[in-house]
Amino acid sequence: MDTKVTNSAGLPIDRTYWNPDIDNELLCIDVHQETHDVKTFTFISRDGKHIAFAAGQYFALDVGLRDDLETRCYSISSSPLRTNAISITVKRVVGGKVSNWLHDNLAPGTIVQTSGPLGVFIRPARPNQKYLFLSGGSGITPVMSMARELADAALPVDVIFLHAGRSPGDLVFRSELINLATRLKGFRLYFLPETLTGETSWSGLSGRISRDLFQLIIPDISERVVMCCGPAPFMAAARKISAELGVPTENYIEESFDAVVTEDAPLPSTEQAEHKSFKVEFAMQSRTIDVTPDQTVLSCAKKAGVKIPSSCSNGLCGTCKSKLASGTVDMKHNGGIRQREIDAGFFLPCCSKPLSDLVIER
Ligand code: FES
């Protein structure tokens, strides 16, 4: 059925398409081991809808862990031209609650609560545009989605894909990328393992990204749009080198990998975290809940059925911004709130832990 109706994200709405404003359940249909610590999970809409998204976007997954609800955002690694299913690719993080739960428990048949697709790490699609896809570690997922999209579209491309990893055995999608580079004209691939542990016959590049390396393999970098995703130090180096080699600011686009596709190891618990909780009052809903100093206000509110709009759950999007009438919080945001808003008493419940009792104007 064709339709002209679109939702607030400009995506088509009819009964055959996933509507991010109302749909929130994905059914896992496949789990694939990519490397020793990375798995790809593939999902379909629970009621069989197509899922429209842009390469580079992510889904936020809500996972119930014992008595807490944790939300993490994972970039989609599959092609947006294959709308019957979506895949996310997740690295197991030492001490990471959600990544370990996904690796240990998520299996075909499991239903997960989600919101998405979300995010603005989207490739500018200009005619004859040349690209540099630059990824570090499991930051490869959104740019892999872009590479798969270009391959599926069967259009002429001019892409250099440089993927850095800890060792050859850590290079996610290694064989698929080699196949893509073999059959897709205009697609040049470089792997850059930092060490050659476990693979003594490696004949390619190794080490870390550097200005010399970029000048050698990407001499026309200033003419390319750079799409970069990886750990913060990797992106900081890529940003600096790209600027030095003449990439205009507007042509250097990065995803906050540390914020979006990874998770922090849990903070060491403290005496206070184990035994004390604070009263958090939602004044307009006449609700008061208990939140311990190691929990975020949003995760506890969701669990208790208190309504706070949210999407990224990582301090990025600003959706959950709320007014703090009294109390103090420890907020670790990722750009989703401005200093003047903080000064005016606003905060982001998704990335804030209480330091005292709170009253929130919600
Ligand atoms: S939900 Fe995105 S900033 Fe809180």
C-alpha cells in the first residue's frame, strides 16, 4: 500500500511501516558471533512492519536488569535499504551491565522494548560526493550501515573506508568488507590494527592513525566528507588530522561513539550507594519515588511508571529536559543541555544521579 502520510521524523506511516511515535517492540530473530567479543543481533518489528531509518541512526534498547531498567543506544549496522529487519552489533564491555546481558541472554524469540530510530549522524547525500568512512573498534556499526547501503544501491561510489581495531582478530566485519571492496568499484578499504597479536602473517598497515598515514592513503582528503565513529581519543585525533589536512569543518561529521554505542562499566559501589536512597518527587504527577545515588532519575522513573519523555537516555538529545525545583544532582551529559539552561535550573534526568532529595516539575 502506498501512502503520503509521514510522521514527525518525516518517515512514512501506514500499517506496514514502523512508526517511531507509537511502535516500541522488536523481536530478536538471529544472533551472530562476529568476533570473540562482538555479536550482531537482528530484529524484526513484532507485528511485521517494515522499519525505515537512515544509515547512521541508532535504537535505544530498554533492558530490565533485576530491579532496574537500563537503557543503552546502539547504532544500526544493517542496510537501510533492507527494511524488513534491523541489526545492531554489540561489543561485550568488561563490567558493562547491558552489553553483557545482551551477549548472555538475548536470543531468537526475545522481545525488547526500544525507541527509535534516532540520531543525526547521517551521510550528506550529494551528487558525486567523495567520502572517507573512518571507524575505530565497534564504532564501525553506523559506517558499516552506510557502506552496505551504498552496495545495495548499486550506484557509483568513491569511498575510502579506514577501519582501526586493536588487533586483526578484533576487526569487525572483516571478511564482508573485503568482499565489498572486491566487488564495489570506487570502494577502497584499509584495515589498521594497532598490534599484530595473533596474526603474524599480516601484510597490511598497522599502528594508529596519523597525519603521515592520511597523507599517504588519502591524498585527496580535503575533497571528501569524513564520517567518523570511534572512541573519543580516536575521534579527537581524526578531527585534528582532518582539519590540518584541509577538511572543512562542515565536511567532518562524527558520532559520539562513547556516548551512543558503548556503556560505562558500573561505578564501584559505595557504602552510601548500597544503603541510602533519596526521595524524588514529581510535583505535577503527585508521585514520589526512591532513587539511590548510583541510579539515574530517568531509569527509576520509568520503572515506577512516572512519565518523562525520553529518547537517547544518554544526555544527548535533550528530550528529557526537566526543571529541578529543589535538590542537587550529579549530571554527566553529552551536549543535550546548554549551560544557560543548567543555570536556569534545568537538568537531564536520563544522565543525572541524585545527591540529595529532589523535587522535579513534572
Ligand atoms: S533522553 Fe536524551 S537527553 Fe535525556
